[in-house]
Amino acid sequence: MNPPDHTPQATHNSHIQNPLQFTIHLPRHPNPSPYPNPNSDHFFSISVPRGKRRRGRPRNATPSLPPQVLHMPPFSNSNYSPLKNDNSNTDFANPSPTTKVVPDVSDEIIVINKEATNEAMIALSSGFPADSLTDEEIEAGVISVVGGIEQVNYILIRNHIITKWRENVSNWVTKEMFLDVVPQHCRSLLDLTYNYLLSHGYINFGISPAIRERIVSEPSKSNVIVIGAGLAGLAAARQLMVLGYKVTVLEGRKRAGGRVYTKKMEGGNRTVVAAADLGGSVLTGTLGNPLGIVAKQLASPLHKVRDRCPIYRLDGKPVDRGLDARVENDFNQLLDKASKLRQLMGEVSQDVSLGAALETFWQGSGDAVNAEEMGLFNWHLANLEYANAGLLSKLSLAFWDQDDIYDMGGDHCFLPGGNGRLVQALAENVPIVYEKTVHTIRYGSDGVQVVAGSQIFESEMALCTVPLGVLKSGSIKFIPELPQRKLDGIKRLGFGLLNKVAMLFPHVFWGTDLDTFGHLSDDPSRRGEFFLFYSYATVAGGPLLIALVAGEAAHKFESMPPTDAVSRVLQILKGIYEPQGIDVPEPIQTVCTRWGSDPFSLGSYSNVAVGASGDDYDILAECVGDGRLFFAGEATTRRYPATMHGAFLSGLREAAHMAHYSSTRALKKKVERNLMKNAHSCASLLADLFRQPDLEFGSFSVIFCKKNPDPNSTAILKVTFSGPQKKSHECSRTIDQHHSNKLLFQQLQSHFNQLQELHVYTLLSREQALELREVRGGDELRLNYLCEKLGVKLVGRRGLGSSADSVIASIKAERGERKSASTSLTFKSGISKPKAGFFKQKVIRKAKFFSNSSGSTHPNTDVGVKVVGSSIGFTATTATTTTTTNIPTTTNSSVGDKAVGNNIGSIQPSNSTMGSIVGNSNGSTAANVREGSLYGLAPTHSSYVVIDE
């Protein structure tokens, strides 16, 4: 997550004291990425030297390259004025000693801690840029405007909160801890900052008692399914549980941890015991590493992997140190040349492998090399394949090391007792259902169904944390299929292999003064076979030695008999130690891994293959199904792929995303419920007001504010369609003659005849209402005048929109005042109140829109009725209707969405769609009449009744 590239750079005012101004000395990155992210605008580039080049072999703590000096840019704001504690009088617009100005405290950079530089470095180790925002922060809306005083203050508060928690990661940091140091005018910013850091898992995560206590016993939020109990799944599950969600974790294995697996090895009647990490084993960098924090919460010190790593020749003798250093330096120079080459090649380098480039440079160097030098070169190639879990011939020249700039930094470490301790602590009290192999995931707008065997698990959301190898295999069926963009990303990324042979011996014969040693091979195709040994004797609890198998050899190892593998390892060890007079005993117990054959992993960890890029990690992280199905795991983080801490952080990331989507949906539902509630309340009020209309003529009634004398003030008009009437045979014949689509018209007429009363409304001015009252000729001509002359449309209650709500409220308030005054006058005069039933008597008026009382029609009258459902935007046509149509209603009845008459009396089939109209019965409220929304369609020669379902 890179900082924004649009942070404004303002001219620095010398009087501004910006706490973010400091200088940091960082090592230069010897192998920069050829295509910097266009959104990156770092004022510095931070990386740990060698990155993946020395992941297998311990790296030197101090780089030999010259340091890069980072100068943090000064921040300025033309509106900024320093906080003054005195009463000096200053006018910044017109300086005058007589004018006193109170500075705007919102434009001040706050001072929280004098150690702002140290706090910035701690935040930097947590993945935050020291002087800007991440894309994630910008998307979360932590500040209103990117760039400015608010951003500086946010960064200061953010860094301080992170630092405060890092001082004691076993505590739960509360917002109240910072009230004394954050000024009052920044309290809202404190709320935003704290909530962001908490919800996204930057503070208060892990397994300490203070954090476990925050997991609620009875979750109040929705159900969530997590598929996979690896580090990503466990991190997400715990975070979601803290946030109040009901979580169920489905795990295919009989254990938690996934590709992090610590096996207890024992022998000699259990007198010799050791914990062997058969999967993820090394914490690659401890500066800001979240797993280092979890280890600290376990009160377990980490063991630094020592730098000394001798390499032994085929004859068992150690390689000369000078030769070793020279070949390593030559190898790094080749990598530097490859970096320059990819810069020159541009995008073409995406289709070239790193292996091809290195082989070309090595062969073209022209230097004569002996067998030992060639063996050392191949050893470094194997070490590089181990770091990437992939063949160099398949690694992208352009992007193989795209994550190096995000390296955690610090020492590489072992956790005493194995990383299974982390897994065990993280899995505690998490509801995990084991041996549930998921084969189908259905997702949609209503939620997620996860099918494991014959069982179906349902939830609002699901998080898929299965390894990339499983996604590549297609063993899980997604319904609907995943977007093509994600499928392509899954296909492009590489997923490599690393295997191990763990051996428990009766005693340590290799010495305890080193943690690693290497071995050369004379066969380039077997260069990765047992090329590196890890000594766990100091951390495993027993004499444990692990041999690594990388590159092409790791794939061949999958089919190698375990006895052959152990024999080969023992042969190498005897070749190294027996010439020194040291006997190599037979191992008590051995274990050979087969991660490529494991159906729950099908490989070890991801890499950037030829044709792929870091963008594919982001694509794999994208959720699908409108925030229903999410993805986490080491292959979903472009910053920390192929690492245990990357998997862990991806789980925290997705827990935050899931909570965000869930909260958004809950808020949307709440708003919709409130809108429905308000609409029903307003409709009931409107019905009450029309029981005593201010104007009433025919089937028309009007209400308005009498206090407002303005003739253009808004009034509300109601038209009532009422009671069924018997139709003569002559009328039926007229219908048949004027409507070619008999079936649809009969359905409409049948519906209307079943209804009792339907109300439609419109807004107009008082003056227009009075004009309408003066129209002679009955309701039919009034309707024609209303729609033809005044150009208004009749709609359902909600079709009036929010503009009618204020009118209704004003009328209600006025009548309330009138009623209070009338009541007061009545009591004072001693006149008793009439019975309530007197005012509840109701007169039902029948609207006769299209005929007179005898049923005959008015000649030469163009009147049309357009009944419109939820469809919007069709073209209005002219209709001539000469029949009696008294429209009754009952609630929740169905009718055509659009019934459009034309000038020859037929109904256009193309504009007729069956829908529903919900009307009012016996003068009840119109709350169930959905708004018609044909605003903007000018009436032609038709009158419009617009009703939405």
C-alpha cells in the first residue's frame, strides 16, 4: 500500500515546526524494481539489502553499500499559524498592534510526544510510511482531505497509538489513554484513528489474556465461515470474534496451522524429544513482524539465526572463505546486471525468466572457472530457488523480487519449541471443525453456502484461505465461477515447492556453534538437493537437523523413497564429519515432507512467475459477490508473499474488509427500514389531514396552509377513484371496439372492479387548485384540465417525494395550533365537546371521470389514463377513452405496470407489463402506494395517473 502521489507540496514557512522533519539513514536497495508503482511517491525507499538473495543463508547485519540519506520534506500550510501561549496581538491580513486575533486551532500541528521521529520509525516497521498515508488509509477515509494539517495530525496520532501499544503488547490499548495528550479539537480525529487501527488489526491483536477477554461469549453480529485454519484463517477468525461476529472455521486436516506444522519427534523410549518445523520455520525479519509480537505475548524469546554458514565441498572440506565471498559477490553483480537489463528491456522483461538472464551473463563473463567455483555458483542459484520456491527458469525477470522493498527488516529467527506454539495459541477457543474438506462454495447477494462432504454451512460471508496450489487445481468449485480476472491471476502466479528431511539423532555431533551449513553438488540438476542444513539443536529441545530440498530437486524428491532420501543425507553428513574424526550416528527418527502431494496445499508458497506481476497478488485478494466471499493467505499479499507473517497479516486485513461490508449492509438495511417507517407514518398523517380538506369538489380534495396568503404556496391535491359500478352490455361492446388487446384490458378492468377505493395525489399551487375548482363539466373535465392545462401528473403517496413532507408537517402544525385554540375557547365558553364519532363519519364520493351519471359519454373529449408501475422512461401516447371507468381498489392486488391507451382505442402491447398496484381501502392510508416517478415527461394530449407498484 503505497502513499498517494497527489500530496500537495507547499512552500515551506520557516516558522512552522513540523515534527515530521527528520533524517533517516537507510541502506540503498542494490536491486530496484524496474517498474515502480505509478502511485508510489515515496520520499524515500527502504529495503533490507539482499532480500531474497540471502533468505536461506543468514545475511550480514551491516551492508557494505553506501547509505541512502532520507530527508523528510517540510510540511507547510499557508493558513497555519503557530500556537501562542501569550496574548500577543496579531492580524495576519493587516498587521496591527491594536487588533487581536484568536488563531484557528484546527490549523495547528499538534504536539503529542517529543519523540516523533522514534514513533515514526515504529510506525514504519508496522508497514506505514513515515510521512504519508497508505492507500488503505485513504480508502478508509481517515481524513477529509489528503494533504494538509489534518493529515499531519492524523499521522502523529497514528504513530503515537501504535508506539504506545508496542511498548506493552500484552495490554489492550484504549482510546481513553490518549485523551490527555490529544487536544480537544482533535478528539474526532482520535476517534477515527483509533477505530481504524483497531478494526484493521494494527493494535490489540494476538493472544494475550487482555485481548482474549475481548472475545464476546455471545456474538451479536452475523455468521461468518472461514475456510482453512492456517495462519491467515486463524488471524481472521480471532479478529472477527473480537469484533463480535459468530465464526466457524472449516479445516480439512486433523490439525490447525496449514503449511505451518511442528511435529513432535521422539525416540529412545521417549528420552530424546524435539519439535521439528516441517513447514514454515523461519521468522524472516523481526522489525514489526506480527508473529514476533505474538511470540512476545507468549513470553518466548526468539533465537537469532547466526550469520556463520560454512559451505562444504564434495570431499567434505569447507570452501575457502575468500573464494566463497568472491563468488557470492560475483553472483550479486550478476543480479545487478539482470536488474539493469530489465530496465532496458521495459515491458518485454515480463516475458523473460530470471534464470535465462543469469545464465546468459554467467556464460558471457568470459572468466575461467573451476569446478568448485561452478559448484558455488550453482549453490547460490539453489539458494535463490529456495527463497522463491520456484525454478529460476520460471521466475519473472521483471518482478521476481517485487516485494523486497517491503521486507520487514531485522534478524531472521527461530521460535524455540517450534511455530506450532503460535498456531496452538491462535487456535485456542476458536471454533474449528476439523476434517471438513470443502469442495463447493456458492455465493451471491443473499450470502454464502459452503459444502463440505454432505454438509452445507451457510453464512452471511465467507473467507477462503486455501493455498494457491488448491485454487490452481480447481478442486473447489465456485458457484458462480470466479471472475475471469481472478482466474487469470490464479493461473499467472507461480506456486513452488520446498521439501525437508527432518532427522532426530541420539546426540549433537555437528556442534552447537552454528545454525546453518551448506553443501555443494556436482550436478546442476540436483543443486537444490540437501544444499542447506538447519540445526535446531538449540531451539527444538533435542538434537534435530533438517536438510532442505529446493528447485528441481524438490519435485524429484516427491517420488523419492524416504529410505533413499535419508541414506543420501547421511552420506553427505558422513562425508563432512567423518574426515574430522566425528562419527555420524543413525537417526532415531526421520520425517520426509511431500508438500507437493499434500491435497490441502499442493505446493509450498507463491512466487512471481514469467508473465505475472505483483498486481496478481492484489487481484487474488479481491472479494467477489458484492462483499460476500473474501480471500486471504500468503498469495494474496503483494508486500509479504511467501511468508508466515504475510499470511497472518492478510487474515487481519480481510477481517477488516468483512466487517466493513457487513456494517455497510446493516446500515443500508437500517436506513431502508427507517424510510419505510417514515413513509408509513407520513401516509397515515396525510390520510388524517384529508379527512377535513380545505377544498373539496367532486372527487377532488385539497389541503394547504391557510396562514400562508401566497397564492403560489404549495397545496396537496387528492383524487379518489371509488366503488365498482355495473357496466351495461353497450359499454362492454364499446370497450371491445376501442381496445384490440382484449385480454390485457379485461385483466385491468377485472382488477379495478375488485377494488374499493384508490387515491392518487399531486402537488400544485393554491391558485391552481382554485382554478381547478372553477372548471365546470364534472370530474372528467377537471382531470383533463389538471393534466392538459396545468401539466401535472397524479402519483401514489410516495411519488410525492420529500418535498411534500414539509408541506404535510406545516399543515399538521397549523391545525394543531387551531385545534388547541378551539379547545381552549370551547372550555372557556362552557360548551361541551361533541362525541368523537361525530368527526369520524366518512362520506365516500364516487369519481365519475369519463361519463355522466347516465353512463353516456361526453363527445370530443380527449382523456387518457396511464397506469405506470416501476418502469420509467417510456414514451407517452395519446389516448381517447369514452367509457365509464370507476376504479376501486383492494390492497396488494396485481395490475399491469403500464397500460397506455392510444388514439384509436387500442392498448400498445409493447408497453404493457404485468406488475402490481397497491391501493387504499375505505379511505385508509396510501402508505402502500409506491411512488410513480415519471417526472420530466411532458404531457401531450393525455391526462396522466402515475402509480408505481
